[in-house]
Amino acid sequence: DFLAGYFNAVLLFGHSLKKFVVSQSPVSPLSLINEFRNTTFEGVVGPVTLDEFGDIDTNLTLLYTSQTANHFRPLLYFNTQNNKTREATNSPNFIWKNHKLPSDTPGTGPHVLTIAVFTLTGIVILVLIISLVILRKYRRDNERRWKKWSHIPPEEILPLETSETSHVSLKIDEDKRRDATQRLRQGKYDKKVVILKDLKNSDGNFSEKQKIELNKLLQIDYYNLTKFYGTVKIDTMIFGVIEYCERGSLRDVLNDKISYPDGTFMDWEFKISVMYDIAKGMSYLHSSKTEVHGRLKSTNCVVDNRMVVKITDFGCNSILPPRKDLWTAPEHLRHADVSQKGDVYSYGIIAQEIILRRETFYTRQCRDNREKLYRVESGKGAKPFRPDLTLETVGEKQMEVYTLVKSCWEEDPEKRPDFKKIESTLAKIFSNFHGQTNESYMDTLIRRLQLYSRNLEHLVEERTELYKAERDRADRLNFMLLPRPVVKSLKETGLVEPELFEEVTIYFSDIVGFTTLCKYSTPMEVVDMLNDIYKNFDHILDHHDVYKVETIGDAYMVVSGLPKRNGNRHAVDISMMALDILSFMGSFELRHLPGLPVWIRIGIHSGPCAAGVVGIKMPRYCLFGDTVNTASRMESTGLPLRIHVSGSTINILKRTDCQFQYEERGETYLKGRGTEITYWLTGTEDKKYHLPTPPSVENQQRLHDDLAEMITNSLQKRENEGSKAQELSRVGSYRSGTLEYLQLVSTENFTTYI
């Protein structure tokens, strides 16, 4: 239609212009407009007529259809030329009521009752809105009160006496107990023994959400949940103050098969009671404002002195975020979160630990924990990867428990039961075990525990003390042979991975003229000489952050900066240790050659180094790298009674606060490295060292001759006087007139160096 209209307009314009051309009349706007009035021309679809106003005269038809007809029918005709309407039919089949057109006059309006209903409805809605606003304000005020939080004053946390920290278990497991002590501290609050749990992820400035969570924890008071008393700030650390349970965690109880043997104590009745206690605590927790635990595991279930299992470490997921471990549900391994169904899965893993008393998530298919986590998280295979749950003999009651436990670790969270159902199921099973006797199960349990404890307490205590003493002695011996971290790794995994250290400082020393001394000494005198020297060296090492690597003959090797990294302190500790050793050697004399000085040569170098344990039998902690070779070259190219230091060590010392005194030796040729600038370390500015006088370069040529002469004279003097071996003593000099570098250093306080 639009295209036809445009086309007709062009035709009309063309006809008008044609008239002007034929008549050769001038074209003006008014004359052109007049050509568009009262005219008729042949359009694209038929004749077109324009009236005196230039409007097109046409006939309009109004069509209609009915519900039954499948085509349109004309209803009205309208002629725009005479503005008249004509009906096409007398009885149209309309869709409206009585087949009539709707009235063009408004009705009388709604009924009074309708108005009243709508008015009352509006009033009710308005009242509800006002009520909701008031309720919301009340809740905000309540939340504002909950957002207030204050720490417990630290002076209210009192230390415990030794007798109050004893553990009920008869089993000694000092390593795990020491690790637990590093995380948990004990104290006394409000005359109760409490645990101080380190909230390492918090600085004490809690957010509003965290304050609300903490206030929720304060409201919880249930006998299967540990009581939360608040938080305390001690120095810069924040601790949660939690109820203390004497028997430790459930994991400790399950591992302690000496105090809680399967045959006489940890029977099926007791195992179900433990599972029942946990289910009751979790059922209460899920119905409380805390709603979810998030970190449920056997180490977070503790046992009090009445053998009641309580759940701890719940809530505060924003302060203590959950971790991925063997108790974590597969959906939370994939997407870190917490949920009630996730707690049910964790409960199933704990139940398997209780039933089998094996390691967490025990399965014969896999032993590596990381692989277990991967297989649970991936969920690959026709059957989800889960721990083993089998026994040789299973009765009807045990089978019912098995079915319940396996339903807890379903892959689909919606198929897992809630704790209300778990609690009711275990209550039914437990009542079948317990029966309807007058004595409660707890009374029976306490009576059995007392009887058992009286019979075994003395025997187990004696054997435990013997075991502890032997183990401590073995540990002390191991710690003298290998570094503490290496020993711990060997005990736990049986191997030690080699490690690269970016910067360490290595010390080498040997005895000048050792061959000459051995020539004039018996083998036992040589052993005594080295033992006297190195025992005193070892005492000096105890006052510095260093590690003794080895002694080979008269060579003594020490390192700092490994296996424990200490920043730039390694160069400082080695340098101070070297000054102490040199000071000690200035006043040391041999028992079989009294008055004879002993000279040592010291070399120090800093750089990268690799370290690891070599061998299975008699393993040695060895160092590897060019730094070791260079330190040895520093010692071999040094001079007696001198501390030869490389440029790399001096550069590190310059970056520290310690003011060391040193002097440049000059260029020194080091095998394998070429010529380098080296230094002599002579002391520090803030401490006076009684260092012996080193020989000059001119005296180097006759050093060994002088030593041999002194040994010969000393032996001759001993033979003449019939002297015996003496204790360590100090004299002013070997003889009057002796060169200064051949004299012993005299000092009033010998303990300065030892």
C-alpha cells in the first residue's frame, strides 16, 4: 500500500507538470497545489480521485469474523466522499454477548461491596508492610547487639600447674603430643581448664559477620558440644578459649590400643555409644543458629574424663576456613564450601575409623592420602571411591550400622540422611545393646574403666617410663649424628630429599703441624689431643646457630644457614664462632706436652650449597657444591692462627649490624677459581677477643722446625722431671725469650671461650 501511494504521488506530480508543459503556463506553488484538487487520474491499481482539499476519496470496509467461521465477512462500508456508512448485513454473527456490539457508553461502575473488599485488602497489605518494616528494624537492632564483641582480659587466663596438665591416656606419644602443644595451649579460666586455640588467620579485629558468628557460639550449651567461652588476645596472638577434655581427641583414643583395647573395653557397645554421642551433638548443632560444622573430623571430636564424646572446633568458618582433607565431602573438594550434608559425609568417615580402628579413610586399594583425595574428588568409575568397611563376622546389629554408615557417604548429597535420622537409628540400635536394666550405660562404662585402670595403671606406667627413657636416649643420639629435621624426616618417611640452599657459610680448620705432633706422640695421646680440642670446639658451637658437619683427622668442618635457614646470620655466626675458636686455641695446651701451643688454620667462604643424606647404613649428612671446595681452599691457603675469609663472606658481613674488623690480604690464588682478593678476620669493634699473635711471613720458613724443637724440649723436660699427664692449665710462655707467636695467651676468664 505504501509503495502504491508513493507511485500514485509520482504519477500525479507527472500529470500536473505535463499540463503546465502543454499549456506553456508558468509554474508557481499555488498553481501546482491547485492541480492536486478536484482531479481524477489513473493510478497503479485503478482510478484515484482527490477532493477539494487534496484528500483521496475512497471506500473503507470493516470486516469481522466469528468463532466458527474460518474467513472474514464485510460488516460496514464507509464512503469518504459523502461520509456515509452502510451496513453490509442485518444479522452478523458476533463473538460478543447476544451477537451484539459492546456498548459505547460506560457502565454504572463497581458495586459497593467490591469497593469495600478492595479497600480492606489494601489496608491489610499496608498493615503487613508496616509490620515487616518494624520487624526488620527489630532484627537490625538485635543484629547490632550481636555485632558487639569484646575479648576476655588476658589476666583472667591463668597458667596451669603441672598436675593439672596430665593426660588420662596411658600411652605415650610424645611427638604427636609436642605437635599438638604447638597448636593448642592450656590455661585456666573461671576455675576451669581450657584450651587456647590459635586463631592464626585473625588479628582480633573481627568483621561484623565474624562477631555475629562468635556470639552464636557463645549461646551454644550442650553436653555433646564443647563450651566456647570467648577469645583472648595475648601479645599479638588471638586465641579461642574452649572447654578442655582430659582424654584428648577421638583419634588419640582410637590409636591408643593399650589404654582402650578392643577385647575388654572398645567393644561394639562402646563404639556405637561414641557414634551416638557424635550424632546427638551434630543434630543439636544443625538445629542451632550455627547450622553447620564445616570441619568435622575425628581430631575435632574430644573425649572427657567420663568417656563422653564432644564435638569441638565448630562454627566460625570465616575465621577458620575449612581445609581439604580425608573427611571432606567430594562436592566440597570440587568446590570449597560447607554444608550440613557435607557434615554427614564427614561423620561417615569418622564412623569407619571408630568401627575398624584403622587409619583415616583406610582402604587396601590405596595408601597415599593425596591419591585418595584425588580419586574421591574426581568421582570417576562406576562406583565412587570410598574406604573399606568389612569385618570377618557381621551380625544383624552390625549390618544395620554398616548400612547407616555407607548411606552417609553417598555421592549424591540428597541421598544422605540427616543427623535427626542418624540419631534416631543409633538410639534404637543402642537400646537393643543396652537393654532395660536399672544401671545406665555410663555407670557401667565408668565401673569398667575404673576396674581396668586399677589393674593396668602401675604396669603400663612402669613400661611407659622405660620406653620413654630409651626412646629419648635414642633420639638424643640421633640428633648428635644428624640434624633434627633430617632425623624427623627419616623417622616419618624413611627418606630425606636433597635440598638446595641459596646461601650458606662454611668453616674449615685444621691443625698446623699435625703430622709433626703425631710423630712425637703415641696413638692414644693423639686421640686424647683431638678429643680435648674438638670437645671444646663443640661447646663453643652450642653458643652459635651453626651445624657441625664432620671431623676427619685434624680437619673440622662447620656450616651455618642449613639445614635451618637463618637469613644473613650464617656469616655472622660462623665468623663469631671462628673468633671464639681462635681465642680458645691461643690458650690451649696439650696434656702430654704442657706449655706447647697448638696452631690452627681457619678458612671461611659463603655461597650456595646442596645438602642431603648419603647412604643407608651409617647415613651421613653431606654438603656438595663449589662453595665447599672454595672454603677448603681458603683454609689450605691460609696462615697459622689466622682466619682467612673470602670476599663473598665479607660482603655479607658488611650488610649486617655487626661491626667486624678485617684487613685485606691481597690477591690469593685459589685452585679451580683463579686469583681472588681475600681478607683476614681480626675481631669485632664491640667485643675484645684475646687472639694469639700469628707468625709473620718471615717466620713461616722455620715454623715446623721451631715446633719440632719445642716438642723435643718438652719431651726431654718431661722425662727429666718424670712429669705425668696434667689437667688443662695455662702458662705465660714456653720459655723466656721465645717468639711471641710461640707463646700461649694468658687470660683470667677461660670460660669466655668455652
